[in-house]
Amino acid sequence: MGDLLITVAPTGAETTKADCPQLPTTLAELVETAQRCEAAGAGMIHVHIRDDEHRPTLDLGRLTDTVDALREGTGLVVQLSTGGSVHDPLDDRLKVLDARPDSCSLTMGTTNFGDDVFLNPWPFVQDLYQLSQERQVVPEFELFDLGQVHALHRLLDRFGLPYGGKVHVDLVMGVPGGMPGTADALVAAVAALPARTTSWSATGIGRSTLSVALASLSKGGHLRVGMEDVLTLARGVPVEHNDQLVSRAVELGRLAQRTPMTGAEARALLGLAA
Ligand code: KMH
Ligand code: ZN
């Protein structure tokens, strides 16, 4: 029985194919990546898609095809990003739920994102949350900062529990503009989580990936890894395939006496029907 959820975030919206040809951007590459990551120990996939020119897109037809292909080719929980890229309009981000994923990301507030702004105004957060309840999509609350932990309390107080009755959180740490990717910040964020939280994971961007993963395991949390968040295994050693990052997470979990969850076990953790 697995007790460690490993989520893989293989693509993201920030890295270009030209800069990183091994980034999975086509549907075939994404399915191949998902299958290898599932075999390595992932239970969920956090998906951003690209167009024919490898640019980020929220095209509904492509999103739907992607959800279908991942469901057919893997047993992973399929989570679509509603964050998209910093350039995506809020309306398009709401429409992501029309592709009927199992889960969607839901960021709890606006964050400086390097030189850009990742916009999540409170009315948008409320709309997206209510839509996820209506459409029976399980949200993963993405928390980039301590203030967003408090916002999650407000959201749950006002609108109640998510579809499925579970509250799953992901701490996204080390974004330039958000909370730092340190053990101290993770401990503070975890201590402030709502009591209704049933599971949480953490990911550290760039160089913070290992310290955040180790801190998360130390606090009993789950892990998110993938090329959305980090492109090197060590200084000067590029990631060649997302399954390397999943395998490393499995190994860290093994040292902490944790066993990776299957997709079916991840579904139970998140309150999704079998
Ligand atoms: N690409 C970032 C602007 C999410 O997927 O929900 C937002 C992001 C969060 O990646
Ligand atoms: Zn994302």
C-alpha cells in the first residue's frame, strides 16, 4: 500500500522547446512521459500543453484530447493546470474545466513571478473554486506564499469542502516573488494549513528542489517533481527525461521509508471515484 504521492509536472509553461528539446511538448511526448513516469512511481500528472509551435496554449480541443489520451494510456490522476502561462486571460483559464480533468490546479492568490505577474484575483479564485465544485473536479490548492495559506482558510470557510470532500494542497516554493524554498518556510506554511487539509505536497523551484523535497518528507508531506520546476539534476547536469526526477523522488521516499502511491491509491487520497 503506497503512502507517498509523487506528482509529476513534466512541461510547465515557461521553458521553450528551443532551449530544452527534451521538454515534452507534443501529445505523443506527453503520453510517453506519463507512461514512463507512472512506471517509475508517479501517481498524478500536472499538465500544461503546447501548440504545434510548442507555445503554451489552453485550446479546449487539445486539452480534451490530452485528458483522453492520458486516461487511455495511463492510470495516473490527470490534473490540468488552470494557471496556464502568465499571459493567459482569466476566462480561458476557467474554461480549462470544460476538458473534464480529474483534478485542476487552483492558485490561491496573485504572485510576482520573476519579472511577470501570475494573476489570481480573489473573485477569480472564488469563481474557479465554485466551478470546480459544480463540475466535480478535485482542486489542488497551489500555495506560493504564506498569505495564500490564509486565503485557503477564507475560501473553505465561505464555500465549504471541494468536490470529493478532501483538501489537497501543493506548496510551490522558491518562485522569485513567492515564499523561499527553505525548510523554515515549509514548516511555517504547513503549521498554518487549515485543519481540514487532508494531504499536502511540496515542490521547490530550481536549486531548492532537493531541500524542499527533503523537508516535505521530514514533515510527512508528499512530493511534486518535474521539468516544470527544475531542469537540472545537479549543477551542469541537465534532466534528460522527467522519469529521472520521479525516480529520484522514489529513492528519497525509500530512504524515508515511504512507498509511492499508484494512480488508484492517489484517486482515493484525493476523494476521486475509483
Ligand atoms: N505557469 C505559471 C504562471 C499552475 O499550473 O496552476 C502558473 C502555474 C501554476 O504553473
Ligand atoms: Zn503548472
